[in-house]
Amino acid sequence: MAAPPENGTTDIPNEAAVVVDDDVKFGFQRQEMYSENLSGSVNPYGRHVFLCYKSHEDWPARVESSDSDPFPKRLAGALKDRKNDIAVKTLLTICESGGGTGLSDGDVLIFPDMIKYRGLEESNIDSFVEEVLVNGKPWASGTEEAVTGSYVFVCAHNSRDKRCGVCGPVLIEKLNGEIEVRGLKDEVFVSACSHVGGHKYAGNLIIYSTDQDGKVSGHWYGYVTPNDVPELLDQHIKKGEIIERIWRGEMGVPPVEKAEKVVEPTLLNGSDLKENTKDEKENTGGCCQGANGFSCCRDETSEANKEGKKSTYKFDFFTKKWEQHEIYTAAGVVGAVATVAVAYSLYKRSR
């Protein structure tokens, strides 16, 4: 046996230090946390299908298209092939089997229908897609079961992105602990799920539940930390109140356009470039060409100023016409006087 180093240290890494390091790099303490606006980061969709398959630790990076896992790939391919025949935009996500959900490989959950089918196999995927997702009918090869309560899906897809791989399991453990404390084991079900988009927002989770009016909603949350879990259970699930600060969007609702942050360009010394308007215009092409597709000619005056110019122009036009009228009148008078004077002169000579 090798003797330990003289300084008393070992070559075994400090597990606590590794955990802290991961949290700083990929977890809840990473620098990108809360760096972006979450609202509007969910694309609109009308239905979400979850296929239960193995453990999140076993999923390859692209579990829906991996040759090593033909079952999820087969279902994803069938959905893609029938995309134009499915009236409702449908998402497919893989969720974990076992755990507190009581789900097994091949079980399928469908939201907002709040139904479950057990025992889907590769051999009957086509009939499932045709009957249930295309035609909206019960599946002849399976028994439709209604599901109740709230379902929380937490992205823990470590092979796809380390951030969800670090944050997801911690959130799942915290959720299950708080659910047990509150006596909600028969009402709230938690499962790890595969990539749902936006790993940079980790921790990511989706909550499907039925509100007091009987409407099924699917709400997406990002930048979720263990400290947010009690509020998600007590405020969102129990009271149906959205937690705005970590809310990404919901099922069926188009995304809200994010307001782009406008940063005034500055010079290296901090001076505002507005002071260099002339130079800036000279460096962005001709006046009516502009930069980035915008024409500086169109932006010189506002619509109000344009209207003002139009009214001024009309006023000047009529003023000029009035001045011309006065000139013509005066000329007519002078001509008339001259004519009378000539006629009178001829008259006197004739006598």
C-alpha cells in the first residue's frame, strides 16, 4: 500500500468542492442566472405528449433521434411524418419511468387532455398516432385513463446540457421533499424530462394542472432554484397564481415579443456618439440609403412636422395668389386711368 503524502493530503478530490464548483459553473450560482427576460421564451403549442422511457441518466443527448434508442426515435418520426395531418401543434418530450409517478416504459401522458395510455410499443405507434393524435379518437389498442392532480416535469437531461443535469435532480429532490411535508403525494407528481428548449434558463420545469374552473393549463418556468419550490407548490399549484419573476409562458399562448434593450453607442472615452452625428452619417452610406435598411431621409421630420410643412406650403401658395391678384388689379386701374386720359385729350383737340 502506498504511503500517504507527507503533508497529510490525499489525491482523492474533495466531493464538496466539486459540488460547489459545478454549482458555480452550471448550477444556480452561475453568472447567466436571471440575465434574460423569461416572458415570451415559449413557442405556442396546443398539445404535449410525454413518452415514459427509462431513466434520465440513461438518455443519450438526442434521445428522440438516437439510433441506440429506437423506441423514442420511432414515435418522433411518426409524429413528424403526420405533422400536416395533426390539427394541433404537438410537442413530444421523454419523461422518466418509475419514481413516484407509477409510470412504466411505454406509458404515454397527453396534455391538456389529461389522459394516459399504457403499454405503447414500437409495433403499434402508427395506430396510436393515427387514432389518437390525428383523428382525436380513443386508441383501439389501449385503454384510455383519466389523470388527475398536478404534474411537474423538470428538465434533468444531463447528456444534452450540463446545466439542466446539475439543476434538475436538485429541484426534483426538493420538490419531492416539500410534497411529502405537505401531504401532497397523491396530488402532485414529479418526473424528470428531456430537453424542452432553453437550457440557458435552467432550472427549467413545466407544470400541468387543472384550475378551479376545470381548465387545464401548462405553465413553463425558468431560473428556478430550490428556494422557489415552496412558492411553486403553495402559490401556483394550490392557488393557481403565476409567479411572474420566473414565468416563461404557457401552453396555447403566443409568445410576447421581447423588448430589445437599447444601448446608446459610446466612444472608448465614454463620450456619446450623438455628438458625432455628422461623422456617423458619413460612415453609413448615402442619405436615402441609410444603414440596416433604414432611410435617414424618412426620419428627418416627424409626421407632425410634415403636416406643418404642408399647411405652410398651402398658406404661401394662397398668399402668392393674393399678391398676384392685387398686382393685376392695380395694373387694370392704371390702364383704365390712362385710357380715360387719352380719350379726354383727343376730345379736347377735336373741338
